[in-house]
Amino acid sequence: MQANYDNSACFYDRLSGLVFGKAIINAQTFLLGHIPAHSNILVIGGGTGWILEEIARVHPHALSITYVEISANMMELSRKRSYGANQVNFVNTAIEELKLNTEFDVVITPFLLDNYTEEHLPATFNHIHQMLKPSGIWLYTDFQLTGKWWQQAMLKSMLSFFKLLCGVESWHLPDAKGQFAKFHYETLAVKTFYKDFIISKVYQKSA
């Protein structure tokens, strides 16, 4: 089950900025130019919703966006955002509970998969995978460990904080890269941020 960030909604973006500066924002906006026009998009765990405004800067109209967020407080903030002439359907639920007949052209998961344990990630990943069209685009941003001592210390501190406050279940980063490999995703673009601690990738599902 995805963690619920209700308790951090009022300060989440400010805290992120204090710790990471613009890196969190830059890592996600790097991906948005890969969204095709007229796309049907699934955003999972969009937090306070600022990403909707950034998407609208790239595509001010003609997108259909399903915005899934488990936190009611985060959802309330997201609804107040300006998203241009794009159609946005706000869904306040965990992604595991979302059942739609729609297949999406694009899936966006900003710092989502690190909330899961190695045990629970595969089922959630497969559920999202099934909602993405063949040859669809998965825009992935998350933390990674590259062997630098401070990364492990920082990750442990963050997970401990959000485990206590928001119910994050994981103590370690699960193998998201392995899941993408298992389902034969192709990497179209990649860029790292914050001294390689944050990674953004454009994945394409196999046809």
C-alpha cells in the first residue's frame, strides 16, 4: 500500500526545496518534453500538484490527465492548480485500488516507487504496467544509490522521517530498475541530478 502524505502536505514542497533546492523540480520537468501532444496521461503520486502547472507550460491544451493521489490534503492543494485547457480527472485513492478500462499513452511516477518494499513493488509495478499502452511512455523519477556514503545516510534519514510521519513502509530502495528490465522497457533518455542521487528516465514499453 502506498504511503499517505496527509501529515506533510502543508510543508512538503518547502521541505523539499530546503533539502534539495531545485533538483526535485528540475528532475521532473526534464521529462515533460517527452509527452506527445493529445496524450492520455496517468500521474500517480503527484503530491501538491505543481507538476500539473509545469505540464501545462509544455502542453497548454488537448491533454487528458488522470491524477491519482492517495493523500486527501495533497489532492486539495492539487485541485487549486492552474492546468490550462487540459482535462484533469482527480482521483483520491491508492493506485492499487484504481481500476479503469482505459489504457494510457503516458504514465508519470514522481518519487513513487521508493515507497514500496521489495516484496510489494512487483504487484504495484505490474498493475501500472497493465494500464500503459504498448509503446507507451513511462516517465520515472526517483532516488538512486551510486556508492557515495552520504547518499545512504541521507536516504535512511528521509525514510525514517516519512515512515514515522506518513507510513512509508520501505527501509531500502526497491529494485525498480529490475522491474523495468523484467518487462523489457527501453530507456529513451536519462539524466541525473543532485550529484547523481536523483535519476530521471524516459522508458518506453515494448510494442
